Amino acid sequence: MVSSPRIVPDSSAPLRLAIAGLGTVGAGTIRLLQEHGEQITARCGRPVEIAAVCARDRTRDRGCDLSGIPWFDDPVTMAREASVDVVVELIGGTDGPARDTVEVALAAGRSVVTANKALVALHGLDLAHAAEQAGVHLAYEAAVAGGIPIIKALREGLAANGVRRVFGVLNGTCNYILTTMQETGRGFDDVLSEAQRLGYAESDPSFDVDGIDTAHKLAILTSVAFGRPVDFSAVSIEGIRRIDAMDIAFADQLGYRIKLLGIAEETEHGVMQRVHPCLVPKDGAIASVDGVYNGVVIECDHAGRSMLEGRGAGAGPTASAVVADIMDLAAGRAAPTFGVPIKRLTHSPSAPIETLVGACYVRLMVVDKPGVFAEIAAALRDAQVSMESILQRGHDPGETVPVVMTLHATVEAAAMRALARIGSIDAVVEPPCLIRIEDV
Amino acid sequence: MVSSPRIVPDSSAPLRLAIAGLGTVGAGTIRLLQEHGEQITARCGRPVEIAAVCARDRTRDRGCDLSGIPWFDDPVTMAREASVDVVVELIGGTDGPARDTVEVALAAGRSVVTANKALVALHGLDLAHAAEQAGVHLAYEAAVAGGIPIIKALREGLAANGVRRVFGVLNGTCNYILTTMQETGRGFDDVLSEAQRLGYAESDPSFDVDGIDTAHKLAILTSVAFGRPVDFSAVSIEGIRRIDAMDIAFADQLGYRIKLLGIAEETEHGVMQRVHPCLVPKDGAIASVDGVYNGVVIECDHAGRSMLEGRGAGAGPTASAVVADIMDLAAGRAAPTFGVPIKRLTHSPSAPIETLVGACYVRLMVVDKPGVFAEIAAALRDAQVSMESILQRGHDPGETVPVVMTLHATVEAAAMRALARIGSIDAVVEPPCLIRIEDV
């Protein structure tokens, strides 16, 4: 049984917050709380009060009024000592002060609201244990898909359903890069540099472009959707660095867009979690999630298919989600961390990516000479992989030209065997580029 | 202050339900509760038990197991006498037994879950009063947009925001008819007859095609989004009967689709609620909400723009929403009826449709002869309405031909004056057909 919540909804005493981290999201959260204080009080049945804040630099102008709010220099000290009901962790980072702050807050019997996807994806189960033991709550709506209330939709709005599949565009940086490549025909490196100049990508972009951020979010969605312990290590991850402008153009000709998707689905081998670029039908809903928007599709047994789309990041959308969690705590509406008490999480098996069955797009860079197609076809036949189409783009004897194939639904392991052999053909001068085709 | 909820979340006693109405949705609700009983218990922290049912015909096979469940012949008696915590009203209808059942249940101190949009749109404020006085809850997620958790998204997920506009495709019957007209080029009457044969439209279709059902849902959305008393009488309503196959074709040529939208927005004159057919950009998200799907867009100050799309009706999606409400009650998570206690609802003014400012598409049926354009142009000039384009489709002297105009953003009242005069021109042989252009 869930232990009795410490926060009683009919109390008229303010809910007291300590906010750790006053960067973009922290300042946005304070502005939102101050701007809509009256509405928040009306909707929660009690006021929400910022009773402590913590950041390194006291002098910076953050565009919000911090006057009269007790200031701490150390978030862990604040989490331990401030007289508050809830600690809001907006520091970021998987370990270090963010994790320490959350652990100390929970141990001290304070609920925690965080926007920290890495922390929840990697240490979520331990933190949920700590919250349960202390009889408090850990909430993280802001960790996934910013302004879209996707955690609440899975945990409450669609909670009566069995989920079959949940997938989506979860990283605005990758989606901005792929959308811009699509719209301009420019290459990955060029568009990434521009995104860095515009502040849409970090100076070290690997968290985003290598798919890790998407995988953090997917691991969290999977836990809530399927009622399983969050398990980042079970996510197969591939980023978008090797997507060439050519692939975007060929995909377009074939009727597809390229999106980085996080996908979790029930298979006969267990729940499979994977992050990789996908060809998705141009006229489908997920193809139209463009730029910095996020979109999540939920397929379930009774409600059918739903899609939620909105801004995935930024001060406003993230603050909206942080404050929604705070309001649930204030109103006494908070749920168990992953939707059910820990002992009710199911330990069903995870399916490895090798068991995936699906269609693929493959691009080869091939020296244009007779006999190469025959070698490729033999490799596919021997691996029992069925080709749907093959097309050499351009004809220039002796030069390197792209060859694009689409493969019928095939087991991942077989496709990998065929591609390994194709990659070893002399005339194939680059490792084959495989992108999965998802019928979404 | 909200009175203390009667249902305590840490209780392990079952939440006891009485279900009134065993039609498609009632039977679907029972099937869902029975199929996912274990998951529902895990997520609520307590079991949900069907402790009474009521319908007229005891003998019908409803595809669900009713054995051992106490049966009532009269829903009002059940609402008064059954030993239950929650009455689920799935009878339907604005007055009569549905309303009586809900009133008696609330008066007897039982919470109510309903899928009845007409009841909530017309009597929601009185019922919310009754619920507050009894210290119980009235929940109606299933009343709007079926499987999409839109009430929860507005009331909780985006609750920290100020909403600027909320709009959407809210009626599957109209959307099916318009989508089919678009795809096949067929006329309204023809497609309506087919929809009736297929069971997508009622034998008396006026509730759907005249926009009333959409207006019920919009009135509810408006109340939750803007924190105002639900006010169906303030909704300006126009249906889709006069949309001609020609209009769909002309709209397509101009880059638009035609959708029946419900729109609520803040204007300088107050909150305006309107239901009418709209030209929407083909490549926008709302244009791609096709067939029996519903889609709702929320524009708010911090989270920006979000869209939720999913199945709007049917046993599964509606049951999903009904059971989500039941689970919130079981878990002690229920909120005030319209998001805030009644005394915190704001009584801001409602803006009449005459103050609407927007662009329009206008189709005239005109006898093809010299001088007609000049008369039309003069009427527009005198009403100070600015034309963007005018195009006569076809040239056939002496015969009736369509003339299509688009008007720049103009005050509704001025457009109406201009159209009244244009309609009185001899050569204009039918009342002008005006369809608003929405930049959504």
C-alpha cells in the first residue's frame, strides 16, 4: 500500500518550496510562480511559497524578483536545513550536487520535483525507494518532453489501458538539425555548427546528437507506460551523426522523412527500448513534428492511438511542467513515482535489439562497375534477407556512386550479417548506412 | 477552501461503483474494469469494485460478465440506495433520468463520473455546486474528446499557465463527413446518408451536424481552460449542412481544408466561444486530424502551443476516460469540478461573435453578366471590408456560376452588412456562403 501522503489537500497553509538551481529553468519557474500566484492558489486550494533558493552567483540578474527569499550557497545544505515541504532540483547532471540534493531532501522527508532526465533515468528506482520509505513524492514531468504533460497522461489519463507501444520525437536539438537538413539540403556538420551558434545545440553536442538524451527520456516513459523499473541500460542507442544530406534526399524521394525516434514496445521477447534515426511516412503525424517541437504517440488497447505534441524545451515549457508537479503536491494529488508502488512494478524481460523485426533503408557507396549488384544480392540471399528495391543513383563507371536499397521486414540480426558481408565487398568503399523504416 | 475529500487514498477498502446505463460505453467500461482489474488496483492503491448496475433490459448480451452484480431497474433508486462511493452515469440526455440520477447521487454524498457532455454543458454549474456542498466530486473526462485526456491536461498538466486560446476538432461525425467529402468529392447529403448507414451518424443527425455537440464540448473546455462558469448559452453555433462539395474543392485550390472547429479565445471584449466551419491551412496540424479522430490545440503563455490528438468516441476510448476518472477518485486525486472551487471561478465578460475579427472565404452564386463585380465591390467598399481576391470560376454568359472571394481580416459585423447587401443584388441568386479562415 502507498503510505499516507504527508501533504493534506484541505490544509490552507502554504506549500513551501526550496529551489536549487537558478539557470534558465529555475528563473522561469520563479517567474511563473510569481506571475500566476493567484491562479495557482485557486487551483491548489492553498498558496505556493518560495521559501528558499540556491545558486552559485548571487549577483546575476535572472529577470525574476528574489528579494526577501532566503538564499543558500549549497543546495545540499538547503535540502537538509531549509524549512520547506518540497525541494525543486534544477541543477542538472547525473551525479554530483543534483543527486546529493535529491537524496538528502528525500531522506529529510521532503518531496522532490526535478527536471533532471539523466538523474531519473539512471537513479530513478533508488530515488523512488527513498521517496517511498520517507512517505514523500518524487515528481519529474519536466524531465520528458517539456511542456507536454506526457507523464501525467500515461500515469493517470490513460492509466486504465494496457500500453502496446509508445514512441516519439523527444530531442529538440536533433529534430531541429534534421528538419533544417530537410528544408535546406545542407549537411549535418554545417547545420550542427549553426545550431550551436544559435544556442539550439551545446558546444559539446554528444548528449543530444548521439541519442543519449532521447534514451534517458525513453527509459522514463517506458517505466511509466509499462509499469516496469526504469532501466536505461536496456535502451539500444544510435544517434544522428551519420545521417547524410543524401539520405534525407533519398528518403524524400521514397516518401519518407528522417526523424530520431525513441521507441518502446511490447514484443514476443519482452519490452524493447530503442533510439535510432527512422524513415517515417511523410504524411504521418510524427513526420510533421518539426523544429524544436516534441511529439509522443501512445498506442494502447482501449483508447487506441493518441498523440501529444508541444514544445520540448525552453524556460517556459519546462517551468510549466515543474509548476504542474508542484501544484499536484500542493493539492495532495501526487502519485507513486512510476505510477505504482515499487513492489507492484513488473519485472518482465527486456527484448534485445537483435530480435527486432522491421524494414530498412540501406545506402551503400559503391565503385560503379559490373558485377557489384550480383555480389550484394548474393549476400542478402545467403542471410535470407529479402530486398524490396535497389537503385543506383547516377552512373559514372569507375567512380563511387550511392546505391540505395529497401529491405522487407527482416530480423535485425540477419540484416546485420548481410550488411557485414556487403561491407567487405571490395567495390563497397564505406560501411553501409542502415536506417530503419518505421510504419508510424 | 475545498472541503476535505471523502475518499481517502491510503484506504485499502475497494472503491465501490454503481454503473447506470449499459449501452456501448457502459459495457465497455465494465469490460475494461474487469480486464485490467489488477493494474487498476496497483495504480490506485486499492481495488475498484462494481457493486451495482442498472439498465432497462436484463436479458441483452452486452459482451461483459454481469453475474453476481446487484441489478437495479431504476437508476435514481440505485443512486439513492446502493451502497457505493461513486455513481457512474452513462445514460445520456440533458434532462430526465440522467440528470435525476446525478442529482440524487450527489445529494446522497456519492461522487459522480459521467460521459454526458450535454448534462455538464447545460447544468454543470448547478451540479458542481451540489458536489461541493456534499463534499464529493463530479468528473467528466469522457464528455470531451473521448480517449484524449484533455480535461486533465487543462486542469492539471497545464494548470500553471494562462490559456490564450483553445480550439479543436471535437465531433467525429462531422469530421468523418468533411474528410470523406474532401477525399471523394461527394456532396454533404450523400456522405451523410452513408455515414448513417455505417453507424457513424445518428438517424437524427442534427446534434452532430448542426454543431450542438461540438458546442457542448467547447463550453466545458472553456470553463476549465479559463476558470469561468460553464456557459453553453454564450457559444455561437453554426453547423456544416451548407458546406457544398464546391467549397471543399475551392478551399483545396486556395491551400485549405474545411473543418468544423470549436474555438474559445481571449479577446479584448472578453472570452469568445464559437463553433463553425473553418478554412484551415492544409499543412497545419489541425488539417491532418482526419476521419473519426479528434484534435485539440491549447495555446498558453508559458508552455506555448500543445496539441492532443486521439479517438474521440467509441466504447474503448470513452471507457478509458471514464475509468481514468474512477481511478482518480479511488486514488484520492480528484480535483474541483471546473479546476477551482466555484467561488474562485471568474465572471469575466463573454465576447459576442459580432466582435470577431477575421479573414473569410465567401462563395456567391452569380448570373454571369457584365457589371456584377462592380456591384459586389461597391457593397464591400461601403461596408469598409477589404477584399484579398475575387475569382469567377468558369465563364458562361447568362448562366449561374460560382464566384469565390477571400476577404482580409474584418470585423464580423461589417462583413455581415456587406454580405446582406451583396445577397440582395439581383444577379446573386443564392444567399452568400461565408466560411471563416482561421490561421491555426
